[in-house]
Amino acid sequence: MKAILRKAFIKASLTKLYKLFFKVAGKVLPVDSKLVIFESFLGKQYSDSPRAIFEYMAEHNPEYKLVWSMDRSSIPYFKDQGIEMVPRFSIKWLVAMNRARYWVSNSRLPLWIPKPKHTRYLQTWHGTPLKRLAADMKDVQMPGTDIQRYKKNFKKASSKWDYLISPNAYSTEIFRRAFSFDKEVLETGYPRNDYLYNANQESHISRLKEQMGIALNKKVLLYAPTWRDNEYHHKGKYKYSSPLNLDKLQAELGEDYVVLMRMHYLVADQLDLTEYEGFVYDFSHYTDIRDLYLVSDILITDYSSVFFDFANLKRPMIFYVYDLEYYRDQLRGFYFDFEKEAPGPLVKTTDELVSAIKSEEKKFKLEQYEEFYRRFCEWEDGNASRRVVDRFIKD
């Protein structure tokens, strides 16, 4: 017992010392005006708008040093990407973060991290909001916090942002209020969606399928649900559960379809699909969901913001919302009438989902959703990364 307590004391002391060093380093280390630090989903992915901005700068701004902050457990997934990485919370990371002129992230950094005065922080965020965010939430069911503390901490985090990207006018209004953000909003569209316009060619899609091991004669269903705030083991460790019956899906659709599973990054380590080999593929750790969008014929989701992005491809979507009433009325709440405005049918059982899949491509009518596209995809044209860099990168 004494050994355990001694180990815990040493760890806590080292953590406290590290935080102190971080604070001091931002004041004494020389600034590197060409250094940009990128991070996506807490360092767990090389993806999303930070990746799109990185790739644009790598091509058009070669004079900048572009470095990725990566969680140690995720580094093996990205060693073949040809990117420079620093392990999150290492000494090298501490130095890089404090010398950098620019930070680019799509999620909140830990609250204890002070932003040096010389650093410009671009928050790209990671989706058009359907479910209520931050200050707009009435309750939280996440472990280790309550609604007052959650809102206070979110406001403290957002106060460090210098720029915030918005994908549409609808999001700008919500972001400013929900994030208590009064600095510059870049109304550019999401850089991550540039790829959906610039790489949407049949030849490229076929190459992607071959690389992924997906049969070219099969249609592709992408299942990408969000996480549930109230389903967790303990603070910081969430669990995945769903009544989706994969046995029934395979029996009904296995001859013509394959299913790509893309779990939210908070629950991405919890799938065992060995018994569905050849029909269901786990792409939760695939580098970037953007490729999964391109190869998919139909998106199946729930309340995840992925449907706003997938909408740019103007392909069918189905919403598997088995817990709609609870999620809407108790867990999160929505910003608009989801049942009326969702760009696709809402289903609550696997049987309903199978029926929708079999009929949706046949009856899908693009004109039914034109108003949705105009409202949420109005700024997307394949050039958002350029617009962001032109406004954010200033020496």
C-alpha cells in the first residue's frame, strides 16, 4: 500500500512540475514564427480540418514548419503518413507548443495549458451542431462534472481561441452564443470538406476501395453514430452499446452490401467484429473519415454531425435513432426540428433500417433536400482551406 501511495505521490509531483515548466516555457523560449502545431481529436487522429489546412500549407506554404501533436498510443497509425510528429505531453511537445506561432486544433486542449502571448490559436471545431453545445446545454450526464462546472470550463477553454471556423451562417450564430466566443469567426466553410469536392471521381473512389479491401461489386453502407454522454465506465472512458442487429443485416443485405463501421473517437476501441468478417469492417481507426464518405453509397447515422458533411456528396442518408425521444428530451436536445428537417428517413429498429436501405436508393430524390443543402452547405466549394490560411496565417 505504501508503495502505491508513493508512486501516486511521485506521479502527481511530476505532473505539477511539468505544468509549471509549461507555464514558464511560454515566457522564456524563443518564438519560432514559422512553426505551426496541429492536433485532431486530442491527438488521436491525423484527420479533419486540421489535416486539410496542413495539406494546403504543405503545398502552398513550404516555408512553414508543420508539426503534429499526437497521442502516444496513436502514433503507430500515422508513421507512414510522412508527417513530423511530437508525442503529446512529452518534453519535446512542451518546447514545440511554447515556441509555436500558431496552434490549430479541432477540440479543446486541456484547461491547464496556458496559451503564450505570441501564439495564435485557431479552433476549427468538428461539426455543424444538431445537438446542444456548451452554454446551451441544460444538463450534463458526463462523469466527473456538473452543468455549472462544465459551462465554466468550456468558457475558459474558448477564451484562449483567437479564431473559430464556421461552416455556415446557422453555425456562426450558435457557436458565438454556445462557446461565449466574441473574437473572429472565419465564415469559410469547413476545410475538411474540400476533399469531398476535389477528390470525388470514380477512378479515385475505385482505388480507395481496392486499398481498403472492399469488393468493387458491393454497395457500401457507412455506419457512423455519435457517442452517448451518459454511457461510460468512468471519467474519460466511455462505452458503446447499440441495439443494431448485425446478424439480421448480414442475412438480409450480405449479398449486395458491405458495412463500414466508424465509431466516435471516444468509443473507437470497443468493437469485436470477427464473426462478421467480409461483411462488416471496422474503420474506426482509419486515418480520416473523408475516404469513407467517398466510397459509401448510403450513410447510416443518428445525431452525429457527419450527416452535414456527407450531405455535400448529395447521396442518400438514413437515421437510425432508436433512442430519439430520450436523446432529444433528456440527454442533449436539438437546435432544430430534427424529425421534420433531417435529410433522410428516421428509423428505430433493425427491420425498419433494412427496409429503408432496400428502398432508399430507389426513391431518393435530391430535390427534397435542396433547402437543407442551401442552409448547411452554402459555403462549401472545395476552397475553404485556402480561405482559412489566407486569414489566419499572418506574420
